Amino acid sequence: MTETDKWMNQRLNTYGVKYRLGQGAFATVYAAEDLANKGDSKRLVALKVPLNERANIRKALAEAELLYELDHPGIVKVHAIEFERQSNVPFFVMELVEGKPMEEILDLNQAALSPRLAKHLIIQLLDALTYLEKQGILHRDVKPANILMTQDYTIKLTDFGFAIRKDELTPRNAHAGTLYYMAPEQLDGQPEFASDRWAAGVMAYYMCTAKLPFLASTEDELRRKIKEDDPTPILELNPAADPELVALAESLMQKDAAKRVITTLTPVK
């Protein structure tokens, strides 16, 4: 049995592991029953268990402690941080979101989203990012793969492995993120709250065009384009794109972080 399946059909304290939800570089996420729940139906939760390396464990605990303090409908909730009693393995208990990564939905669609849906999703994302900013937290890896979407199109921002409090940034821990969604200043190891807004702008651009704003055959060329080039205008790629969403995407992708202003979107009925 691989380490990623180590806890399948096992118990972690009062939780009975049912199946694997996801696998990352640092941890495995399982669906589990809360066996301590005395009701007729067992509550399902998500358990995030770090892969058994000291650095992974430190990273997972830091993520759990940060998430535990957050309470927002657009951010996955951590209920508890525990240690498995027999082997002293740390894990954290999260709400189980019945949904799929937005990345899968966008890849399957392979076309611009409807203005109504795109606005609905971006409004929720920006509300979550505004909340994080008020808490002094940078996510640093906002992208479709880290957003779960339910059948009723509610979203939950997940994977806070790169998240950090702004006042805890140092030259050693400042470099993090996924290149396609990184703002110019983030590439230079100087992330701002506006860097997460840039990532939301990239997502809005993708929702309007079904294309990423910057693509290149090498990492160096991609970095140069993000810092120096302007993306193809959205209305050139999709003349039917919603004007409000176009204006927002363009604002959030300004090279100057101070100019990335979140404007209010009017939901499409």
C-alpha cells in the first residue's frame, strides 16, 4: 500500500476513513465518517493528513492553524486539529465540500462561461479574498484547481498551503505560487494583497475567453510576458463578453498593484 492510501478503511481517532478525495505534494485528503456522531446518519468530514516527512507535517500544521481562525462561507472550514493516538500522526478535520475543483469544470466546458455564471463565481471569490485581506492573510495560490464548486455553483477557496500572514513575510518564504496566476510583484518575491486580486483577474479573463492571458514555451518567457506584455484584449477574443466583467478583469490585471481596484459587479438575472 502506498503512503497516499495508508489510511484507507482505517480509523483516525473517532473518524473512519472511507475514500481518498485528493492527493497533493504534501498531504492526502480523505473523506471520513465522524463515528462520534450519535445520530442515525454519520457526519462526513474531510481529513487532511500530511505525507510522513517533517517538513510536510510542519507545513500542514501551519496551514491548519491559519485556517482554524477563519470563518467565511467562501473558505473551507477547519473544525479541529488532532493527532492520531497510536502513531502520533497529525491531521486536521475540515468540512466536506460536495463539489469538484473549478479547474475540472472549466476544462470540460472549453468555452467562455455565461456572463451570469462567471459573475456569480467571481463575486464569491472576491468576497472571500476581501475577507482574507481584512485578516491580513495572503493566499498566494488562487487558481481554479484550488477552488471547489458545488452543484448549485457555490464556491469554496481551499489549499492554504502557501498562505501566510502579510506581517510574517521574509525574503526566505516570499516566493510561492503557480506561475500562470502570479502577479509581477509576486514573481519578484514581493507579494501583496493585490497579488491575489491579480489571480482573480486571470480567472475572470479565462472565464470570459476560455484562454489564459499569458502563455509561453519556457518559464523565463512566461515571466517576461507577465511583467512586460499586455494580454490580448478580452473583447477581441470574445466580443460578447460582459462589459462589467471585462472592465474588472482588466483592472485586476494592471501591472501596478496599487491600481487593482475591486469594483462591484451587477449580477445577471
